[in-house]
Amino acid sequence: MRFKEKLALVPHKPGSYQMKDKNGTIIYVGKAKDLHKRLSSYFNRVHTGKTAKMVSLIDDFTYLVASSELEAFIIEINLIKEFNPKYNIMLTDDKSYPYIEYISNPYPRLKVSRYLNIKKKDNKKLFGPYPNAYAARRIVNLLNRLYPLKKCEGNKKDLCLYYHIGECLGYCSKSIDQDKVKEMEQEILSFLRGNDEVLRNKIMDKIKVYSENLNYEMALDLKKELEYIDIVLDKQKVELHDFVNRDVIAYYVDNGYLSIEILFIRNGKLLNHKNTILPINIDIEDDVEYFIAQFYTRNEVPKEILIPETLNIDNIRSVVDTNILVPQKGVKKDLIKMAYDNAKMNLNNKFEEIQKDDARTSKANEELAELLGMDYINRIDVFDNSNLFGSFAVSGMVVFIDGKPAKNEYRKYKVSVDVNDDYNTMKEILYRRYQRALVEKTTLPDLIIVDGGENQIRAALEILQLLHLNIKVVGLKKNDKHRTNDLISSDFSVYNIDRMSNVFHYLTRMQDEVHRFTITYHRTLRSKGSISSVLDDIEGIGPSRKKALIKKFGSLAKIKMASIEELEEILPENVAKELKTYLEEKDKEKD
């Protein structure tokens, strides 16, 4: 058995352990109530899937003895935060889900909000979460149509179009009927807290008014909204009459995968659910507890969380500040069973799809590592450059972690000098990226892919040598049809890759993704440059107003489509009219 002598010295006590690869890098952090038994289990049995891959990479382990399993759990969380191990990253949920937020001061309005950290002391009126962001936006848009909330930005001097068409109470005028505001607020909050009839009655009243005025198109539009609301509400079949906001968590394990289900119950109704499927490690309960801890650092903590009896309630209580319960009977026990059944159903339904996705991602990543003679690849940074005859020169970096795009790690770069020079552009961007990573001690990649041939590879190697970094570099070349063609090594030889293999399709996906990301940024800058040059011709539009117009509208086409009232949210009336007239005359000149 591997590590036999070292394992003999491990005590039968609680603690946290850290698995290391041959470079001394921590690749997994776990905890156990019996360190000896848990660590021995890694090396005295046969493993499959991700666990087998991880165990094959273990070259050493260390451990910290704790006074209790709870203390071991706290140590584990802190070590994961510090070292960000490869096999713990899979357990994190980097999403913050959208909520519908009601803001009462200085004026009533609704918006869809995402918060990385939600604290009770902030006293925000949040309703959700909505794993389906579309549903949240649609409900907000509908409530804005039905109620005279404030819809424009800032405080204008004159009453805007929304006031004149009856969709605003005239908040900019400062003389508002507060009784109407309170009545409106009560109805909106009543609906968001679960009173469906409020909204249904409001929609029916509006439909009746539109029909009586022969405005059948608007009436039909609202009828469709009513049908959508009914579909959404029909799914909320769980009825609890205590109106407590609670989450229900359960999990199911099969075929080497862990399915975690969270039911979101708000004001007694099942609002929505979240399902996450992950490859399992040895410590299944430990992984679920860590996942829960991470999830509630980014999302609202409800008043109550129900968990199955297989999880350690004290561990979860130590990191999630709310009422944690393990139901033994009754409706709450039935909710745990419902969450478990959904976790099982989702894993069974998605298993074939998961296997295919795994072949396209993790396995393709492993095959790429084998092709390049590397032990493993966790993170890949992919770079591309774009310019228009030397103008608007930009670069983009996309990141793939364990075979999947990590979009929160993507970066855009403006090149300091607008020249058509891929070599020096690549040098500048790589220096900026990795010099900053060294200063800030952020994660470095295992592999760098540059979108190009020998020139870009030389540029990358020069910068890595300058920064004393030992990171493998390869280049991707396209053929004359702009399709992925060859993978070039750092010694400029070409790797032999089967064009039908997972690896080739994986490389193509990465090249397409970095090209899409970079060219989109390039077009955005070109568009803003075009806007800027046009706005320079209008008297009364200085740098700050120009910046505000670009931020709000984003393109010249959208500025042309904007009404005078919309332009007046940023510009004085006379300047808005002059801009509108100027743009219309420019269009006539083209005709």
C-alpha cells in the first residue's frame, strides 16, 4: 500500500488533510472525524472516475489535527479559500442568483438584482432567488406596466413621457400623492410575498379597460402575460401556511456523480429549484456540506434551511447563520423526500448528457495533457489579438478550467499603441497579465495557448523568461478558410492530431471562443469610436455627456432610435433636439 509507513503515524483523531501532487501543489483539501481511516481509504481500495484521477496524482499528503469535527470543518474551509485546490473548485458555485428587489427610497421602483454577498443588516427587500433570470425580468417588466413606478433614471426638471401616458406618478415633480404610493407598494409587496390574486385581478382590470377601448392588441398581450403567470404559479404546488422563507436541501449519488437539489420555498410556496451535478470524491457528505457553505456566501440566507439527517448539522450551522433543521416527520420530512426525488430524477435524466459533456470537456482536457506530455492540465489561458489596419488594437483572454469556459476569468485588454504588430501586442498583453498575477498572487495557468504561429509563441516565451515563469506555451494556427488547423509546440514542431478526436474539437472550441470574445470587444470599441466622432460635432456635448450617452446607448444606431425624451435624460432639451436633427440630416445625406 502506498504511504504505508506515513499512514501508520496518522492518529485516529478529527482533522483536515491536504493532498499534494509531485510539484507540492495542494490539489484537494478534506476533513474527517478519523484522519487515519479517511486517509487510508484513499490508498487501500480501487477508485473510479474523478477520484481515481485525483488519487493517481497524489505524491504526498499533510494533515492538521483538530479538537473536533466542527473545528476540522472550519480549518478545511479556510484552507480551500487560501489554496483554491483543483479538485475542490468543482464543488464551488460561482453564481449569484437574481432577485427581484423593491426599492422605496427616494422613490418606488423595481429591479432585478444580483449580490455576491447578501447581509441581513442591509435590510433590502429581496424576493427570490430566481434561478431563471428570464422569469425575474418578465415579472419586473409586467409590474412596471401595471403600476406607476419610477422608470426613468435620475431626476429630470420636467415631467417625462411616462407621466403623460399614465405610467408614472410624476416623481420628478416632487409633489406626489403619497397615499397612492402606499397603496401601490402594498399591492406589489403582497404579490411578491405570495398573494397571486392581487396581480391576477390587476391584469384582468387592465384587459377589460383595453377591450372597452377597442385596444385588442394590448388586451391580448396582457392575456399572454396572465397565462405565463398562471404557468409559473401552477408549479408552486407546495403549500405551507407559516409563510416562512426556507430552503430544502437533499442529494443523491449514483454512477460516480453527486446530484444536489435545493428547493426555494418563499412565503409558503415553492418558488423555484436549483440542481447541481458534480463528480464525487470519497467524502460525499463532506463535499455536500462544503457546497452548502459556499452557496450561501453568494446567495440570500433564508430564515430556515432543511437538511437530511446524513449531514452534520453543527458543521453547517457554524458557517450559515440561520435556523438549520433536520426534519423527522410531517410536511417538512416530506419536503426533504421531494428534494431527494428531484435530485435522483435530475441525475437519471441527465446522466447520458453528462457523460457526453464529460467526454467533450474533462476527458478532452486529459487527452490534451497526455498529447503535450503533461501530468495534468487544470487551467488554460487562451489569447487572441484583433485590430483594424492598426486601429482599435485589442486583445482578449479566455480561460478554460478542467475543460470548461470560466467566463468570470475572461479579460479584455486595450493595446497601448495602435499598430498592426502581433508580436509586440502579444508581448505587451502577456506581460501585463502575468506580471499582475505575480504581484497579486492570483492563479497561474498550467498551459498558455496563443492564437497564431511562431511569432506569437516567441513573444510568449520571451515574456515568460523575463518573468521567470515556467509555463508551457503552444500556438493554434488556422488554415486559409479560417478553420483550426495545427497545434504548434514551443519548439515550432506540429503535433499530430486526429481531426475527429475530442482533443481537436476541444482546441477548436477554445480558438472559436477567444476569437468571438476578442472580436466582440473590438467591434464595441469601434462602435464607441464612431459615436464619439459624431458627438464631437454637436455643441453642448462635452466629455462627461459624451461618456454618459455611450454608456446608456452603446451604439450610434441606438442613439438614432432614441426619442427626444430619452435623450433628455442626459442632455438639455435644446441639445437633445439638435443631436436628433443632426443625425436625421446625416441619414438623408446617405440616401
